[in-house]
Amino acid sequence: MANFRYCFTFICQQGELEIQALLLAASLKHYLRCDYELIAAIPKPTNRWGSPSNQTLELLNRMGVKTTEISNQIRGNYPICNKISCVSIPTNANKLIFLDSDFMCTQEFYHHPRFANKAFHAKSAGVATYSDDLQDWKTLYQLFGSVVPELRIVSTVTGEIMPPYFNSGFLAMNPMPEFFTTWIECCQRIIDSGSIVYDDHYLDQIGLSVAVHKLSLNIDFLTENYNHPTQQKPLNSKILPIFCHYHYPHIIRREPALYRLVNLFLQKYPELKTLINQYPEWAPLTTPHFQPRQTWWGKPQTNFHLPEAIITGIPRSGTSYLCHILHQVKDSVVINEPQEIFSCLPSKHHSWQFANYYRNLRRSIIEGIPIENKLKDGQVVEDTRLHDERVMYSPVVTRDDFMLATKNTVAYMARIPQLLYMMPEVLLIALIRHPLDTIASWKKSFPQLEQVRVTGFPFGNPNDEIMATWQRKQLHEIELTESVILRRALFWRYLATCLFEYRDRIHLIKYETLVTSPVNTVKKILKVIPNSPPLRLITPIPPSRVRQNREELNLIEIQTISAVCGEVANEFGYIIEL
């Protein structure tokens, strides 16, 4: 539409919000491809909110950003509600877009017909931070003499079902005075009522839901392309959103696309470095980790993604040995059974905490923050049964795009589809070993594995709700089986079936191939991980022999394994001979 004009507005307040406002303004100026104006709202009075520095105001002016004063119309101490006054800023634009200061534009923004066709545009909240209990919503709407809207939406991160409830970080609307006054009135009535239980930080969003309903606005539900919850979900380097909501500087430090963008702005606006260096949490953004680099710090690359792998497989199939030899590759870091994953793996809802764990882990390694790993004599242990001690250390890397991998057997096996969904670019490596050798090894392993007590696994147990019905059914059968000999065979069959189920999406390695040809195995792994470092070994990796302890098995055990595991073992090329 010709002559369709946008007004982008955001808060610039004394302190760290100055840095956020400047980065947002710089990103808007860099990527906007529409008719627009930029307005920075400065909260008053000064004795409450302070004043942005002259440097900040001068830099905003250089970027073509107008400034205007606003005042918080909410009675009480609710700084979060400063944003409400932004929607009252006079403008001749067709569409007013408010953004939280901790946003950045990361892709070109062009006029889209959707903004001309609807009155109000927002993304559903990522999490049901008010409530997912319908009774709470009824109490809220009764306060306004109304009923809960019939419409139901889904929170974009956790998948909770709820009435319309928006993330207020990005709001687009037709300029209208009644929107401002209605939003203010709704928030104030919630405060004054004393009957609504809420978190102060989300007061504006709760009031917003009611205000939109009271005004009967025609809603356009935006996707995360306009409001990506980067604090909760890592950016997809192949498809960057137009706007991302990063919240904190350490999120920028873990996201290559944002890190590069900040570097671009530091080059374009050198005085920005001085302002950023005033704040300890922000200062690391002004110094590259390695020089020269073309990934996190250097020139942006198209479709670049970080080399990462997840290692899993049937226990006692050589997963720790693979960790050991991959760790011998220069600029390759492999963590054997990190404890942090148990708070990161999804349980009920989709969760990107695990993907964020990888980003945070990489950031810690780059910045020299010690991490935990299972080491022996400075090397990742080859066999956790023989040595299972975790120590803190700082891996040595020379590039920020080093290859990063973590390993767990049972927990990762229980989350294969979720891991592939959360991290579509990752290489999922799975190991398998002849069932006779595997089960013979289990007999001398940890008690939980030796006895196959599946109920004791934090993930992959019979009551694990996120797993498929067939998986829980087989695990229940194992749990109810009295014979430990049969339990072992059933468990191997179950795990092998999981691998067969996802065989087209995993990189399968046989233990027998790994130990007899370790260097060639590593070459193949690095070849299928895009952007992985070249094969430069810190220490030589000699071939080893295939270890067999079949003398640990009696005839009944071998017959049981043959009868129970033979069919699926044959799918992987294993023959069980009596």
C-alpha cells in the first residue's frame, strides 16, 4: 500500500535501558525498508526515572530518532507500565508499533498488508504467566462485568491453552486514544480490586487482554517472526526472525547473529562502545573472543550454523570411548554425561532449555569459565564404569565455532524426537553393540543397569509421559518381569528398537567399527557436521580390539538373548550364534 507509514516507539530510560534503546534504534535504522519514524519515549519526572546521558541523546539524534517525554499514569510502583504511555504518543502514522527496549531487528522489515487489514497485532504469550486455570480468568473478567472470551489460544513456548493473552513486548495498533485510556483503566482496576492474584511484572499483559476485549479489536495474531522469545529459544541461523526479544546481554553473547549485529553497530557508532563499557554485564560485548573470526564476531555468513553433536546409544556400546577420541580433535569439546541436562530436557511441554544449554555451554567455554566434565589425567574418560569422577576444567579452543558435543545414553535415547525438534541442525550420533557383548558388559556395570531397574531412570522410565505409548508399554513389561536375565534382553531389544525407529535421522555407529577404526570413524563424523573443524589430533588414536566378555553369559542367557533380541539385532547386521 502506497504511503503507509509506521511509527516505531520504545523507552529510553537512564541506565542499561539506554544501551538497549540504542541497539534497538540502530537495528531499526539498519533493517527497516518502509516509510517510518522512530520515537524514543523518555519517562518523567527526572527525580524518579533519571535522565539519559547526553551521549545517548546525541547518538539517538544521529540515528534519526525523535525523543518525547511520557509519564506513568498507573498509581503505585509499576515501572513496567511506562510502556502503556508509549501508545498515547501522537503520530500521523497509519500504524503505531511499540517495542520493549530489549528487542533487536534482525531481518529486513517491509510493509505487509496484514498491518493495514487489522486494528491490533500481537503475539500470544510464550508462557501462561497469568494463569492457565479458567477459573482465574473468570474472576478477572467478572471484575469488569464481562465473561471470558470464547476464543482460545496456545502459548508459543510451553503450549498451554488459554484465553487471549499477549506478550506486550511487540504491539502494533491503529493510533487511537481510547486504546491508551482503556488499557490504563484496566490495569488500575486490577490493582485496586485486591481480588486478582498476579505477578507485578505481568500486570500490563493482564490488563492488555481485557482492554483488547473491551474495545472489540480485530486481532491479528503474529508469529514469533515478529517477537522471537530468544531468552527461551535459540535463534535458527537459517531463518532469523524480523524481531527478537533477547532480555539480557548474556543472551546476546550466546547468540552468534546478535553478537555479529552488535559488532556491526560498534563499528558504525564508535561512541557506543564507551557507553556499553560502563556496565559490567554489557562490557564483554565490546571485545571479540578470537581474531580474526567470520562467525560470532566477523562478517555474517548466510545459513551458518554452529557444529554441534549429541551422542547417545545403548549403554556400554562405546559412547564414552567416542567422547574420549572426539575430544582429541583440536577445537572439539565433548562433555561426558553432563549433570545439567536433567533440568534441561523437556518433560511435559516443548522446551528449548536444552538448546539454550548448548549455547550457554559454548559461551562459558569461549569466555574461559570452567565447566564440569568426566576426566582422567586431563582426558575425557574412556569408560565411566572404571572412572566416574567429575572435575572442573577450562577446555582450550582457538575458535568460537568449535565443535561441541555432549553424551548421555538412556536420557537422550528417551528424548530423540524432542532433541531433533529442538535442534534440527545438530548431528545425533547413536552407538550400538552386539547384544551378547553389551549384556555381558551390563552384568559388571552399575547396579541400576546390571539389574535393569527402569523405574529408577529419571528419563525413559515407564511413567515418562512424554514418550510414545509403545515405549511406555515395553518399559512396563520390563518393569514387571521378574527374571533379570529376561529384563536385560527385553531392555536391549527396546533400546535397539528405538534406534531402528529413528534410523533415518541419526548417525549410527557400531562399537565394533569404532574401536577398530577410530580415526576413520571420526573423519566420517566431522564430514557430516557442517562447519566442523579439520581433523587435527592432539594425540594419536591407535586402533583397539573388540572387547568381548561372553564367558560371563551362561547358555540360558545366550538362548534368551537370541530369542528376544535376534530379530531386531539382525536389522543391524548382528547374528546371535548359540
